[in-house]
Amino acid sequence: MLSLGIDIGGSKIEAVVLNTAGEVVYLQRYATEKQSYAAFFHRLCEVIEQVRDALQQPFTIGICLPGTVEASNRCIKNSNILVINQQPLPEMLEAHLKQPIAISNDANCFTLSEAIDGAGRSYDTVFGVILGTGCGGGIAIHQRVLDGRNRCAGELGHNALPRYTPEYDGPSVTCYCGQSNCIESFVSGTGLAQRYNQFYGTALSAKEIMDAVAFKENDALAYFQRYQDQLARALASVVNLVDPDVIVLGGGLSNSEAIYTDLGDRIARYVFSNTFTTPIVQARYGDSSGVRGAAWLGAKAGCPMP
């Protein structure tokens, strides 16, 4: 059975079809239509119809998008593609295509991809973390996403930073979600850059900061110790709740070797255990994990297009 995965981003839509061995048999990219919900929906249906015409055989469909599906009404919420918020996208797609559609957020799809045939494939319980523009988290158990009753399982980025103190971590900040001192505000690439620049009066990007860390520049190294401690506190809270078999890191910051140096030892300081042996590894598929996870999401749900 073939599986279509669609990764919807702010600027592009990527469509990938995998076979049962995880091999890519179709790949195409399209611009995301954002001027209206009608235009967005038309483009998404167009993408699926083009795949249908190209393959001429049944396939399941999974969709990865920013935001989540509200449990109470199956409408999209918290998406940075504003025109789809509060819209019944799953229901409309299923009605148009006449088959069930599996939809989840980018962190869940990332985690599922890495759990099935990525860096977490040898483990039962996988916690995935995206350290990019934002900070998302997901949980996969026995190669299935754990959504939770309220469809917010794994949302690491919007918990408050554990053991926060303004003297060490910097001034309190209100997140766009309305809560204060969300983990995302500290450990995402955006959070790292904002807080680093505030601390030193600079205007560097997260990549420039991590390049400075790699070149062992004093200011960057000094601040990076604080960043790693914040990330360790965040991940220790996950270990204390879920105790996953492996933690897989993705997103731009995961490409830095420095992220992994001593991170396990730092987490060990905060977990409720005398030992901490959980592997912390880089994602196998990188930026492709989201679309691959969407394909696997559809495959797990079954129900191919007739």
C-alpha cells in the first residue's frame, strides 16, 4: 500500500508518497496559498488530485501542519497559517475526497517518522523535540503517536521553564500563547537569539550564535552553558513524566554537535532518579521527517483512496 504524506508549511506544501519499505516513489513541492481559506483548500485538493492522477492506484493520506485539531469540533487552531484557524479542514477534506484523512502537527509527525524508521526505530517509547523557529514535542509509543485526550500530548514548548529564576534565566516574557516563560521562549532558535542578543546587545541569528559556539568564542560559550541548562531542565521534566527510551532532536539547532555535549549529564542533575541513561540523538531524516511522518500517519490510519 502506498502512503501520501503532505507537509504544509507557511511558504510551501510538500507531497511525498512512500511505499511500505519507506522508499520515496513520488515527490513534489507547491507554494502555499494563504490569501484566503478557499484558496488554501483549493490548492490542497489540487495537490492530492495531482498525486492521484500520477499514481493511478490507491493510497492513504496523512497531513502534517502547524497547529492542531481542536478535540471538541475538529477545527484547526494555533496555526501560523492564519486563514485555516477555526476552519473544519479535516471534515471538508474527508467530504471532498470521500475517505478518512489523518492530520497531526509537525512535532507529532516528526516524532512518528523517527520512531518508525529513523533515529528512534529501535525503541518502544520515543520523545521527539524540534528545536527550530519554535519548540515542539511529540510522543510515539510502539510506533504510534500519542495525541492525548485533549490532543496536546507532548507539547513541551508551552510548559513553563522548570526552576525559572530571572536572575539566571533573564527577564520574564509572555509567550504568544498567553502564558509566561514558556520553554519555547528559551530553547527554540528564536528564543535563543532573542535572549542572547538581549543579554549582549547584539543582533545575531541562532545560526550565527551556534557558529560562534563552534569557534569557541568566549561570550557564545558562556551563554551556551545557560542555554544547555535550560534545555536540560525542560527535558528532565519530560523524563520525570514519560521516561522515554530515547530523545530525538530535530530542527536547526539539532545540527550543532555542541547541543549533545554533556547534555545527558546536565539532565541527570534534574531527573528523579539516581541514574540517567537515555540516549539523546539527532534525527535521521532532518527536515524530511515531517512529511515522512505524515505519510506514516496515514498508513497507520489505513483507509486508502478508492
